[in-house]
Amino acid sequence: MQILNKQSKNPYYLQLSQAFEKMIKTGYFSHGEKLPTLTEMREIFNVSLKVAAQTYDDLNRKGMIFSKRGKGFFVSYHESISIDLNYFYQIEAELVHEMNMERHILLFEKVEVDGYVAEQLELGEGDYCYHIKQAFGKELKNVLLEDIYLPISHFPKLNKNYEKYPTLPSLIMSGYRYNLDSFSNKYFSSHVSIEHEIILKLQMNESLWRVESVFYTKDHKPIALVNHYLSGEYVTMEVMLDVD
Amino acid sequence: MSIEYKNEVMIDRRSKKPIHEQIYSQLESLLSSARVINNEAIIKADSLAKKLNIPLAEVQKAYDLLEKNKFIKYDEFSKPYVIKYARILDFFTKLIFIEDGIKSLGKEPSFDNMELEIVELEESNLIPLNEYNDKRFLRQSRLFRADGEPYFYLEEFYPIERFPKMLELKSDFKDKIYWAILQKYYDIEFVRNKRKINVHLFDGELSKIMNVKKGLPGFKIDLVYYDQNNKVFCYAYAYSLPHFYFEYDVKL
């Protein structure tokens, strides 16, 4: 592997630990994952055991990994964010504008709505909806997966306009000039399924937030239904409340 | 979403665990995952029994237990449906006075005092310990029950530095509510609290206390209590049951 640079002033262990730090931060190794053992390190990078041990020592000091006696080295680092419950609708904007994440559109299709979606959006059987599946993330790590349902009657020619607006509220408010008024959110704790395992790079037996939001306009008509999936490790919800 | 139930349920005929328990535990974790949604139809007991080639009585037993634990319900044609989250956790009124919340559900509230002790904390991700010279806290853990069933687990920490009177509390104070004592001796009134809500998976000890299966997801709530002068007077952890959900509407 071409990580080590002989000409560099930095010692090997520092070069290795910086490379590992980058891999951990971008999600190549996720929280709790086992890292190669010292002897495996020796073989992969062709370095001495001492250098391998120094690398893990350095990472340990930075709080990126921890060791279990007799088991090996594991990733302890995980990024996390706190979201005020009153501003949950800003989560996309926060990820895109504050944390410089990218949006990946995974699916964009027209579907005939059935029971659950029709009920939430107050549509009749046989009406059509856009169904968009998208993920937000940085490099290798996605942190938010969304299932969006937008009724075709409210959003004509969406396929041409959708990519111009980085967040859903901006699409609805600036793109289509609807006045958003309120959001009804339901918060669930859930299990990871195969879809989340692949897209959010989570492991089975990890916890997951599922937040179901319905967007309402000024005349109390539901205009969008979004199912958010967020890693439980990554997100904490916060709220301050007065006792009446 | 459609799920091939016959591929989801694996029966180990050599296992000592009864077949209906095997079916139940596998369906329970499937129904609490994100793969099924509310009100989705689930396979009928007799067709599942036929597909797995096991007696109907065993499957029916598992389904009865699922119905009792509010994972499924039947419509008028006795077709089973998924109820994903039978219990709404109204964080914003019911968590403050848990007993009132349980009463409002039409259930009889009660609580067990699990532990009452003085602990010296070395580290904590909830309590900013560097703000306290005396690291001793009165730790009180309680399990709230609704109709005798575990409902909510609460663990509170009162700083001894602020309330030295707490050191004198004997075990016969066990059933008393501490806020009354705080009000009497320290003129402290509970005015507001700050909540940090995480999702977590139930593990060993806690799943035993709450009587739920290991590995099911629920909420963990970190609470910080403020008095009328906006000073912190108590820290607490709370754990909800799995299959709770909560609603929080926002108006722009």
C-alpha cells in the first residue's frame, strides 16, 4: 500500500496514524469496528511491530481508538450532533451548509400512492406521488437517509427543478412558493435493517432514529411526507421545557 | 414493503427452547425493526404454520402473545395487522410527573424504589463534575409501573454539596418524594428541565429490570432539572420502554 513516504520528514508511525485518522473520520472504519492486529499491520504496510504499536499508541492518545486486552484495537471515535427538537426541519440545511455534506439522490420515481402514504398526504387511491430516496453525507459516510413523498399535483415538473434546491424546505418555499406553516413530527427508536446497513454504513444491532415528518402549508394542507433515518450514535435530540 | 415471513422465521427443532418462543422472539425483533410499518398486514397464523410445516397451535400461541403485547391486532375478518408503536410517550407533560401520565392512560400507577444511596462519582457524561468540589451525590433509582407492568426507569442524582440535609435522610424516607423535602428545607421549586434524547438498545441489566428482550430499541433521556433561579438542582437518566414513540409538532 502506498501510504508511507520515505522522503517525508514525518516518521512512519505518524504517517500511518494520520492515514488511519482520516480513514476513521471519513467512515472507512466505523465506530466499534476492529482494526488490524499488530502482526497484520506489519504485513500490510511492511513496517516493524514497534512502528505498528506506536501508530496505535498515537491514535489511542488522540482518543480515536481503544484497546481491549487480548481482543485487539477498536474504533472509539464517533462524530455526533445535537438537534433542537424545535428546529428539526433545519437538519438538511445544517448538514449541507454548516457541515459541508453532499446530497446523493439514490432514487427518483413516480409511484401510485397506497394506504399509508395516501392517508398522511390526504390523497385518494390512484393518485401519483414522486418518491425520492436521498442520503446526506461526507465522503464515505452517510448520516441521514430520507424517503420523501411529494404529490405530483402540488409539484409539477419536479424532475427538472429538484436538483436546483439543496434542501426540501428551500424547494417548497423558494422553488414552488408554498408557505410552510407547521411540521408534525413523530420520533421512533428503531432497529437497523439491510437498507440502513448499506447506505448509512451501520451495523446490525445498532440503534436508529426514525423521524416521520409531515409538512403543512398555511391552509393546513399536508404537502410533503418525509421519513428520516439517522444513526442513533450520531444524533441526540435536545429540548428545554418549562413546567406549567 | 413486503416480507417473506417464511424466510424470516427459522425454527431449530433440536433446540430446547419451545417452538412458539422461537417464533415469538424472531417476530418480535422483526416487528420492532424499521422494515415493517404501522398497519401493514402480516401473514396469517395458519399460512405461516403451513409454510414452516409446524403445528398451528404453536404459531397461534406466539401470535396470541404478540397480540397481548400489542405488536399485532386483528381486524373484523380476523386478519392480523402490525401495530408498531402502541404507546405514545408524551415527553412534554407526562415525563415531568410520570404518575399523572400513567393515570391519564387509565392505568394504575405505582413505583418501586430500587436503590437509594450516596455515591461518589468519578466520571459522568451527564453531570459536569468539575463544577462540584464534593463529588458525592444521592442516587435514587425508581421503576414506575402501569398496572403492575414496568413502564419507565428513572435514575436521579442530587448533589450533596448543595443539599447537605440529604445525608441525614434515612431509609424510612424511601417512599417520600424528594421535591417536597427540597421545597421545605431549601425553598427550591422545580421550574424547567432540559432533555437530551438518545436512542439506545436495551442491554443486560436494564432489560431484566424492564422485563424486555435484550437488543430492542428504546429511548434514553438525559434530564437536567432547573429551579426558580435557573440553577441546576438535579440530574437524571430515564429509560422508556421499547415501542414507545413521541410526537413533537413545530409551528413556524
